[in-house]
Amino acid sequence: MLYPMIFTPVLKDYIWGGRNLEMKLGRALPAGGVVAESWEIAGHEDGVSRVENGPFAGWPLTKVHAALGLDLIGSANAWAQARGKFPLLVKLLDAHSPLSVQVHPDDAYALAHEGNELGKTEMWVVLHAEPGAQLIVGVKAGTTPVAFRQAIEQTRLEPYLHRVAVRAGDHVCVPAGTLHAILGGLLIAEIQQNSNTTYRVYDWGRVGADGKGRPLHVDKALQVIDFGRVEPQVCPPTLISEQPGLRRELLCRNRYFTTERVVLAAGARFGGACTGDSLEIWGVVEGQVRVNELALSAVRFCLLPAALGEYTVTAASPATLLRTYVDAALAS
């Protein structure tokens, strides 16, 4: 009953979405309309993906988690198990137009103000970027809560927003409390805590199909924005190891998840083991691989249960993958 699992994504039609999951990634999408997010591996009350393969085919992830418990998510995620939560959520985002300027709370604030919701630390990997594409991450030097509130009231936020240019292959780590916005022209893979709590401070003055603007959450946002997150930059990955046909790079590492980029030459293999500490999530962003007997092509993610044991990733072509797991040394 323990094997690499793939899932049917949950699609979200938020107003900033487009059709790039179809046009750039070759995904089959419902006819017409926009798709903003594809929740690839999700066990949240706002969206639950279903297993496509093996003995659990057709099961929602939440039901698989209930059946397997720590054998699925691992002892390093015992804190999430105690709250009845699958710990992570993996998405693809098509930002045809800008997302709102927003912030996510940490666990303590979410627990105090949002019921049993988790906080939201996340990271982004840019899969496609139009020329000149940018992100908003953090605040400009000298920004204070008082000045920022006044700027919201006067809709003149721009002097306080820190913009960074990005291109395909870049990654950005976004701890809870970081003011941010994904701007237009970007296709992004997002790895995050299993949360859907967002506090908006600005939404570019747009309205939905009902003619109304989406709600803002200024008071809560100002309580959780980290004004010490000043002008962060896009950082290069850190080399973990390199050998013929295999390169590993560290992208983000925090108590909730560690994400590596693994680059394999055609025919190269990566051997690992899930020994009970943590699940692993592997995503192919370029090329084709086999994870044990499961064939996986770009762009697709699979879940390896924490008690799976040994596994092998074998490249059928040159391949670039994202490997995510929870570091037990940081999770405690």
C-alpha cells in the first residue's frame, strides 16, 4: 500500500489566471475561462486532490492520510498530524495578470485568529517568465507600519514595495510575514505549508464578475507583516553535491520543508530512502523520469510516503526535478 502516488489536480479560476498551463505546459484544461492555480498535491478543505494510480486510485488525499497517518507524512510532521493536517500543498500558478499585494500569517497567528488553519511559509520556482517579469517581495528600506497604513488608505503603495526581476529557473523563499505579490507574465511552481489564508492590502483596483472588488484585510495584514524583511534579493542555489550525471542544489530550507533541485543526465539515477522521518515530493520540471516503476514527465509531481523505504529516480532523458521533504532536525 506504500508506493509513489500521483494526483488529479484541483483547478482554481481566480481572476488573475490565464491559459498558460495549457499553452506552455500542454495541460488539458476545461474549455473557456481562466485557470489561475492547479493544486497538484492538496489536502485542504478548499481543495483536495485525488490519487490517480495504484491501490488508492480515486481516494482523496485526506482519506489516504487518515488511513496511513505518520506512515504517509512522517514523524517529523507529528505536529501536523496532531492538528489533523497534511503538512504541505503544491501548486502551479499562472499569473496572467498580477496577484494582489498580500501577506500570510505564521502558525501562531493563524491558530489564534483562523481556527485550525496553518500559517503559510512558501517558496516559488519560476517555470516561465515573460521579458521584464517581476515579483514584489518585502518592503523598501525605511518602511514603517504607520507610513504603510497611510499609503494603503491613500492607494499610493508603490514607494514601499520592493520589486525584483526574475527569469525562468529563479527561486524565491517567502517566509510567513513577507509582503509579496506575483506579478503578470509568470508561470510558477509553489511549495508551501498547507494553508489558504491570505491577507490582501491592495488588489490593483479591479473587480470580479459581480462588479465588486475582492475584500482587503488591512488590520490583520499589518499585524503580521515583517517590516524587517527589507529588499530581499533573488539568491543563487547552494551546491550540495555534484558527480557525473547528477547535480544537487539547495533552494530553500526551513522547519516546514526543504527543497532541492536535482539535475540528472539521460540514464543517470538518484537513489534515496524514505525511512519514516518524512514524506518526499518529487516534481519533474524538465524531461522524463521513472520513480521506481512510475513514469513521470514535466510538469508533474508525485508523493513518496514516509515509510516507503528505498526508491530510485532514473532519468529517461535529461531532467530537472524538485525534491521536497521535511528535515527532522529543523522540525522539532
